[in-house]
Amino acid sequence: MKQIKLYLVLVLIALVAFGCSKTPTSTDDTTTPTTTALPTTQQTAAATVATSNIDACMDGTDNMAGGLSSGSFSPSFKKSGKTPPDTFWTLGPDGWYYYSSDTYYYLDTVKVKFTPDIWASTSPYPQATKVEYKYYYDTTTTENGATLTSKLLYQGLCQRSDTLSVVVSGNYNYSYTYTYTSSVYSMDLSYLWNCTFDNVNATYEDKTGHFTYSCTYPFYDEANPTAGVSHTTLTGEMKFAANGDGDLGTAGDGYAGYCATEGTIFVKYYSLGASRYYTLLAESWATQHTW
């Protein structure tokens, strides 16, 4: 849980399959599609996505919390104290630091902001009570008469009540849109993930934390192939005790949380000691899948 993992599967598929030409912008016009209940046959795939995203949220929280304690927040993964970790960071007039290098994927659209601005400070260094992070790209490619558009907006916020507190709260969100349009066919994938967290202990030894999330999830129903890509709303909640055991149910049962589609719970998560697994409604909760 202490190293960042970003499970942007749809993004990687789009980039690998079709390539892209970068046209970065600073706004996002992702729209929320109409949703429907998730078919039983899609529960396993959706459970895997929800699990990956909640893990990414917990790891991202740790990463942002590290920025609160050390001021070492850098997508180039170089950490060197209370100043920007390399020369590519530029302070903008809005108080955000922009990553201006174009040699590391799309990091010219990455920016970070500390409150107070610990990177601008000299000794004695202040401690941050809030760190914010944004990452945006917008790509458009034309291929064989078809237009491919890919957009990603990722942002996070982590804060604490005072400089001595090790308990943080905030949010960890992203939206992704991939559209394919030709004279004979069109496809629209919209993926929205919003997670909030509170009472998360930022120290390595203490796993206390509470997470709630919602997600607009795209899926393809094999039983109805003419429908194309559909979407469902996933919602859920996760809660952990200091030792990492699930803390949302009865003490000692390891129940850590759930994921629901259009209000119906279809995944139950458990964390108890070294055992982490989830069960599915489609399987009458009978099979334990390693989490």
C-alpha cells in the first residue's frame, strides 16, 4: 500500500492499439453517460476493476501523504528535500508548480500545489497541511477516416488538520473518455472514478482508513451485442482497522467493504490477517477470490 500503482487499463489499451498525437488543453468536457444495471456475467470483470481502483486510491493517498511529511512530490521519482526535485518544475502565477519537461510521457500537464508553499521556503522549513495534484492530457488521432479521441483528467487532494497530525483526508479522482467515430461505426467509453477518504493514518504501521467511492463503469454485454458499450454506476465503501483488518462489519469478521451496481451490492470484500478476498453475488457469495 506504500507505492503508487495506477490501473488505467482503458488508457493503456487505447494508446497501445491506436497511438496518439498530443494536443494538451487545460479543461475537461467529459459527460456522464446514461447507466443501467450490470449484467451478472460482467460482475467478475467489474469486481476486478473496482478492486484495482480502490488499491490505487489507497496507494495514491500514501503518496500524497508523503508529500505532506517531506515535500518530496515528483513524477520523475527524484526526491531531494524541501525544494523542487529537479529543474523542470515551474511556479505559475496561480500558486501551482507545473512540470514543464516533455520527455516523460505527458508530464508537461502535471502540476502540484502545497499549502503552505514548502518548495518556496528556506530554513527553517514549514510543514505542509495540504497537497493537491492534477494531471491532464487530451489526444486526437485520425486513422483510416476514423477519429480517435482520448482524454484523461486525474486529480487528488490530501490534507490534515495541523502539522502534527498523521491522520489525513481528501479525494482521489479521475475521468477518462475514449471515443472512436467513423462513417459506419462509433464507440464511446467514459470512465469516471471518484473516491473520498477520511481518518486515514499516513504512517506505515497503521492501516486505519475509510474510503467511499463512485464510478461510471463501461461494459460490453455479450448477451446483447447490438447494444454496443453500456455503462453502470458502481458505488462502494471500504473501512480498515489499524492492523489492516476489515472494519465495516462485526468485529472480527474481516468485512472490509462492498461494491454495488445501481444500488445492489454484488461484491463483498474481506481482509482478516493475511487473508484478503472478495465474494460475488453471481456466485451466491460461495467462492473466495484473492484480493
